[in-house]
Amino acid sequence: MMEKRKRGGEENADASFAAFGLDPRLLQGIAKQKFSLPTLVQAKAIPLALEGKDILGVLLALLTISRSLLSEKQDIIVSTPSRALMHINISKSLTSQLTYLVIDEADLVLSYGYEDDLQGVSKALPKGLQTFLMSATLTAEVETIKSLFCRNPAILRLEEDVEAEGEGVTQYCVKCSEDEKFLLLYVIFKLKLIKGKTIIFVGDIDRGYRVKLFLEQFGIRSCVLNSELPVNSRLHVVEEFNKSAYEIIIASDENEQAEPEPTPKPKKKKKTRNRKDKEYGVSRGLDFKNLACVLNFDLPTTSRSYTHRIGRTARAHKNGISLSFVIPTHLFGKHKPTTHPTCANDEKTLQRIRKSQAKLGREIKPYVFDMTQVDAFRYRMDDALRAVTKVAVREARMRELRVELVKSERLKRHFEENPGDLLALRHDGETGRVRVQAHLRHVPEYLLPRGGKSGVLKPGAGAVGHVGLRKVRENRIRKARQKKSGRGTARTGRDPVKMYRGGKR
């Protein structure tokens, strides 16, 4: 077994794609993609691959663990392990001409429940197959996969230059109470303290919709990356985000597992789980382009997940920031409507994160707010937060699922044959939407700090934002009463004798 170690700072300056002796068509495609030099992984793995050796690459590309990584190309089969095994069982000749096998994110494949599928695939593969395993870490799971697919592999342990990797990310954290999370979120986006595209990480899907509905109260647009939605819908959300169709995306990393805590946690009652995509993951696998900020609204439960989250920004030698909200232990559970169970151990998790980042030569700095100015916005935050109830969150999720159901390609044929079903689905009762309070969309000038005024008002605009002084009559009963209140009043006070006009009959 051959082992090689190389740090990013010692990268061979003479390495180039042309030096590998690749097919001219590949070199032409690489040039079109504007890739000038190979990465450290490519520089070390490609020569070994051309020698025909099995490779176990750490820190790195075909079985892929996520359907969000799939694409179709000629002569290349890209599939999840379960789907690959299904097609192998249907057509035994599928693997007869197979020459190469690549397993991406090998450290996560088994954790997603693909062990039986991988064993089935390994039994159907021909002898002499060249295998590539790509993984971020060397774990027991990777050793298991290596024993199934590899024979005396060359192992590449590649470490990027930690200083170069972390210099583009500036990390901040804020210690605040549970309701102050929403207050700071409102101030940050309404006063545009963070410019550019932002991804907000939350604890679960319900939390994501609560944040979305909360921001809607102030006219701040955002979208939720929901694991319950079809894969194509999620990919479309990411594509539109990359095209800057919107600047805020809300996501949850539901596959992360908590690190072991010294104190045992009380057992929770079993709850029915919604059917969510087990392959769904945001901190790894999805490609967000030109992301300016990662905002950890709910702190991740592991330092490893934190590293993957902040790795979404400052890519390709660009700069970015990460901001994490941390709930001190003595403030947890003080505001029941906004409490989230994963925040109970925020301080312990932050200590582990600080240690892991310190080993990489990074520092998490405090992000200081002038709370005397921020508190001026608290009453508006309270108004918006009261409107976002559990019922409103549930109905928002149901409404989005219904919309996706109507748009589903698989159901189009059924609805063509049964138009009554589509009619019933589209008119399946009105879901109670959150009443958006118009006055919250505008920030009155007296609330703005001197430094933040230019961030909200357009250049040359000195007018105070609209603040409604009268109650908006949105209730249908109140509207009807107001409409009928004037009926019959036109005739009162008129003298019938004076109004009589005599004439010939």
C-alpha cells in the first residue's frame, strides 16, 4: 500500500493539465471551463489513475451519495448506490464493459444507509476494475468500502494549506437571547448591514418557515430549501439563488449528528417523522456560487458541521464572512415561542468549535451591536413575531407542498384523465396566511441610526417611510358594515311637500 502526504504550500508549480498527457478533447474542455492549473488533489491523483492504480483520496470526484450531484453524460453512468443496484439486477450485462468505478464522499455513503446496496454492487462488478474512492476523512466506514472495492490501493492523504484556506473567511459570533435572534436578524437585513447573498442555517424545517414568514412581515424576500420537496425543485431553488434571483436562502442541515455529550440526555417521546429525503444535505454537496455570508441562526451541533457550513462561502480565493448566534445557557428556554432544543448546548458547542478553528489558525471574533439603538426596533419585532404562529408555519408548509404537487410532472397525466381531482386540489380550502402588517415594511426615520440611514433610504430620498396611522380595515365583516353604513342616509331631512312637483295629468 502506497501512501503520500503533501501540504498545499508545497504544490508543484510546474504541474499543468497538458503535462498529464490527456486526450486533446479533455484539454479543450478544461480550457473552455477556464481551469488554468490543476488542484492539489488533481495533481497527485491523476498520474496514479493513469498508471491504473486503485486510489483512496482524502480531501476531495461514480457512485454519488446525493441525487443533487447527478448528471447524465455519454459513456458515464452516474447514480446513487440503490439505483445502480436496481439497474444491475435488471440488466446483468450493464457491468460487463465497466472499466472504472468512482465513489464520491465515501465517508458518508454508509451513514446514508447504502451498506447493503454497496455489497450488492461489489458482487456484480467485473474483476480488474479500477476504483477511485474520494473522501474528506479516513473513517471506519471508508475502510469498510475499501475492503469491498479496492485491492492494494494507493492512498493519498492531501492537506490543503490551512492558512490559505481560511484567510478568506472572517468568523463572528453574537451571544444573545432567543428572541433577540429575530431582532438582530431583522436589523441586519433591513438596515443592510450584510451585503450580498446570504444563506441562513436553522435547526429544522419548521424553524426555516418561521424565519421566512417573519422576514416577510418586513418585506424581506427569502426562500426555504425544504428537504420534503422534490429534488428538481430543490435544485431549481439553488440555481435561481446562484443567478441572484434572490439574495437570502434558508436551509437546515438535518443529517448532522450531535457529538457525544458528557451528561446523558432525557429520552424523548417518539414522534411520527415526515418523509424527508435522506440524501438531503446543504453544508456538503450543493454548490452555492458567490455566497457572501453564512449566518448560523441556530448553531450546528458539531464542530465538523460548522466547518462544512462556513465552507460554503469564500470559495475560489474570494472573501466571505460567517456570523453565528449563540444562546448562553442561562438564557435558554426563557422565551418559549422561539426556543429550539438544539440551542441548549450552544456554549459547549462553541467551545469545541473555537478549539477546532484554533487548530486551523482561525479566530472567531465577537460581532458587537449597539443594543441601545437595536432595542428601538424591538416593538416592531414583537408585532411580527406574534403574527408568525405554529398554525401559520404548518399552513405555509402545506401550501408549498400542494403547489409542488400540482406542478409535479408525474401527476400531469393523472390530472389530464381526472380533471376533477385537479379542481378539488386547487380549491382545497384557503390556508390562513399570515396577515402582513403594511407599516412594518417601512422603517421610520426616527428609528434609523445615523450610520444606517444610507443603507435603507435611496440616495436623495429624504422622505420618512410610510407609517399607517389608521387601522387597516382588512376584516371582511368590518368592510361590509362600512359599505352598508351609508345606505338610506341620502333621503333623511328632506321635506316631501317641498320636493313635490305638480304637473298636468
